[in-house]
Amino acid sequence: MQIMATGRKIYGLIFDVDGVIADTEPVNAKVTIRVLKDMFDLSGVRPEDFDAGIGKGAEKYVQAGADAHGLKLTDQQVKDAANLREKYLIETIQSEPLPAFHGVLELINGALQRPDFRLAIATSASLELSRAILESAKVPYGKMVYVTGSEIKSKKPDPELFLVAVSRMAIHPVHCVVIEDAPSGVQAAKAAGAKCIAVTNSMNAGNLRQADLICDSLEKINLETIQKLID
């Protein structure tokens, strides 16, 4: 596993997508509320009902909303609801583009210009959905390692997603920083052996306290911040 190049340490920077790249949580909730109504005639679902599923993949997200209202769903019903949710999400994002959060593109583009940085996207979302978000936010993901939930077996807080990203970046986890917005993502990053910066786009700081650094905007994070966390 390569950690040096021409005598220079290589740093890894890994981005989650939902809630980190763009403000997807409001549309996630809106669309899933619609799915639960359309498929199961469930009314009264609120955005906060999905909190237990944030960052854990589409099926856990749907399940959280159902659980909050005592709705018992079979595994197949959850899967079908997650598939409809993805269809609605892609349609919504394509018709109502989501811009990147402030600071995201500056951090990515700055790192891409540095020979001592390697970048990755690592998301529990599917290839189709994450691509729609990344293209909407104008993220140059074609220049980055790109791992999606379509390629892995275990969702966060399991570290598999980040371990695959680190492997494809060909560096050691201890030389990587993961940027996350959800407790399960922070747990996964730490379990992978990486440092973690948590941004409070979806959760308050108290829920993200396992992270190595917590901020309220990536505008406050620069490449020197990343290097100091690793060094």
C-alpha cells in the first residue's frame, strides 16, 4: 500500500454525499413522507421521524419513518419503498437542482490541485442517486475515487464503505480524513482507522462527538486543517 510518493506523504480526503456535499436531508424527508403516504397511506410523518435512519442507507431511512408510527413492514415492503423513494429523489433533484454546500467545491478543487492529496467520494447511496446529487452540485467526481452503496454489503456504521475507498486510493487509513454529517458515518470512519471531521448540516454537535473535529461549515476547513489532523 503506497503512502509516499517522491518522498512526500500522501493525504487522503473522503467525502460522504448526503448532508455533506449538498443539503439533501429536506428533500430526503419530503420524498420519503410521500412514499409512506402513497404506498401505505401513512399520514402525519414528520422529517424528524427519520433521524434514526440518517446515514444508514435508504432502507434504514424508510424503516425509521415507519417505526416512528408503529407501522410494521416486511423486508420486501421496505425494499420496494426504498426503490420508489430513489425514483422520486432522482426526479426531484433533476427538476430542482441542489447546489453544493458552501466550502465544498473550494475544498475539493483545492485538493485536486495538490500532488500530495488523493480524494474519494464514499456514499451509502446508490450509483444512480449519488451521481444525480454530485452532478447537480457540480462536483468533479470523475477525478476522484468513487464508491457507492451499490458496491458494498454492509452499511454504516460498518467501515466497509470507507475501507474500500481507502484501498482504491492506495493509501493507509491513518493518512485519511473522512468528512461526515451523521453519527453512523462518524462511527464507520473511526472503525476504518481514519480521522473524521463532522459537519453539523444534519445533526447537532452532541450527536457527532466521536468525530476528531466538528464544524458548522466546510468553509472553516482548509487543507492545512486536514494535514494537521493526520500529522
